[in-house]
Amino acid sequence: MRILAMTNLYPNPYQPHRATFNRHQFRILGGRHPVQVIAPIAWTDEFTARRGGGEPLPAGRRVARDGLTVDHPRYLFPPKIARGWYGRFYLASVARTFRRAVREFGPDLVFTPWAYPDGWAAVRLGRSAHLPVVLQVHGSDVLLLDQAPARRRRTEEAVRAADGVVAVSHDLAGHLARMGVGPTKVRVIHDGVDRALFAPGDRAAERAALGVPAAERMLLFVGNLLPVKALDVLLRACAEPLLKGTPFRLAVVGQGPLRPALEQLAGRLGVADRVRFVGPLAQTELPRWYRAADVFVLPSHSEGVPNVLLEASACGTPWVASRVGGVPEIAGLGRSRLVPPNAPVELAAAIHETLTAEDRGHPSGPKPREEAVSELIEFLESVLSRHRRSGI
């Protein structure tokens, strides 16, 4: 089975840490079946990187990563306007690269892990080449459509027209059903993690390596600094009297446009001296932070099944998270506490309870990523077999 993977959520020379979950998924896929990748780069990101001194891409905009051939066409679109047309802009931006891949690589199937604009364009390009298309939905691509009505119709068109859809949670599968996607086209596959990388370890040694004082409790957040992640709620929880009497420091790992506003909010709340904005880290650096933390916190307004909670669970780190999306489905994989979203008082109480709770041992944790990819391959093969039987 020859797989053409297409998504903007993939590392590129300007964003080497982008969507590492897709990088590793494609890497494992590529070890079992021939895979070629089309990963468009938004022209705005490329412009910013080049203006900051980034080197131009090689001629042909093709690179090798993890033994895979990766094409990086430039994704052209008008920023912040005409979002309902982004699918068409995406399609136009990748069409030449897609046709070349069909001609030279000869794929049997197109796999696209994002609904819109990627999936919408993939369905149309796949149809033109008589190839089946499987989408994978992760969360905000189908959960936040009420905040982006211009995307709703196109997203619904994409998931309905796809030959198969992978949902990373049963909650997402329910949303797909309400969007009119037939149940026979949907497969729920919970993500796995690299269990060799994310594993329990010596907390004291990791804390010493990171310079965390022995008497200080460490809270950890890992993710993009975006409104949906609700870092403002976490900062307000840190300012609650229940936690202010506890010696702690919050480490915020990640980057995003909200960082200046969050730094200002921490100052206004009087917790700036307790919050450290670490910035982005490579995935290989994250296990040390998970193992050093006393509790991982994810206060999001919306989620699919967050990889960071799976990683924390695999490292044996207890976590507190909002009861949203597919989060309750994985609560049993780690030592967890769930709270309502946008509730700083309840969040502070759950963090305090976790910090003071007796360690009762570690649950089994999430499955290995290889197992999740095996389930994905089985589904892709079933879609391809159905497509071939239909004679389309």
C-alpha cells in the first residue's frame, strides 16, 4: 500500500517542532509501507522565518526527513479573511505537487490528518485522481466550528465525502455522526506514545538537572499558548489563596501569540515570580520535564485526546485537566483529576489535592504509538479494499 500523506501539520525547516505527533506517525507508517509527504508551509510563516534570517528552501522545495520524501509547497491565502475560501486556496497551492506525486510516486491512497482546509482539498484532489481519501480528525478541526462558521460547511463537506475518517476519541466520533458521517466510515483510534521515550524515571535527578529546589513543588503545562488552552485560567488558579500558601513554581513550555498577554496577567495577579515561561522544546527534551513535575495541568476549553496527557501518563506524572472532549476517555490511563472548564477555583482545589495526595502507584499508561499505527494501517487497508471492490 503506497500512501500519500498530506497536511500542513508537519515539521518543516522553519518550524522543526511543528506537530511532532504527525512526524512520528508518518515515520512509523513509512517503516511498514511506502509513504510520501506533502506538507505545505503557510506563506506567512515562511515570510516571518526568512525575514528573521532563515535560509531558503532547496530548489524544488523538497527535503528528506526520517527516510521520507517531503514536499513543501507554499500555501498562499489572504490572512484572517475569506476563511471559507481557504480550502480553495490550499487546493490551488498544492495541486501541482499533488499531481507530480501521483505521477511519480503512484499512491494507492491519500491520508490527511486534519479536516479543513487540508482534508477538503485532499478529497477533491483524490477524486480527480480516482484515489480513496482517509481523514484523521484531532479535535479543534471539528470541535470549534461554532467559533468559525465560515469553516463549518467546508469541514462538513470534507468529512462526509471522505472514504474513511479516523477519530482520536469516541467524543469526536459522536460529533462526526451529528455532522452526517455514516458510522461505517468512522474508526476510533486513540493515539499512542513513544513508550521508550516517555517513561517513569528518577524525579529527584530530573529536578536537580532542571534546577528545581527540593522544597518547591513544580506545576507543568506543555502546549501552544492559544486561547483554547486557557492558560489565563491556570494563572488565576495559581493566584487562589489555596495555592498561594504552597511553595510552587509553574513551568510553561510552548510558544504562541498569547505569551506577552499571559506574562502581563501573571504580573497583575501577583504570581509572576512563580511562573517560568520556558518557550518551545524538542519532544526529546519533554520527558525530563514531565518526570520532574509534581503535577501536569491542562485547563483547556476544548480538546480531542491531548497527546500531552498521554505523555504525562506514560511518565507516571499525575495530571489535572478540564473535563472536555475525549479527556475523560483517557483518565484511567494516569493518576488524574478532572475539573469543569473555565473554573479557576475548582482547578486550584484539584491541583492542591493532587499535590497533597498519597502516591498509590502508577496505572498502566497509554498504548505504544506503534500499536496505534497498526490500528491505523488496518483501517487504511480496509478502506482501500472497499474502494477497489467498488471499482471507482
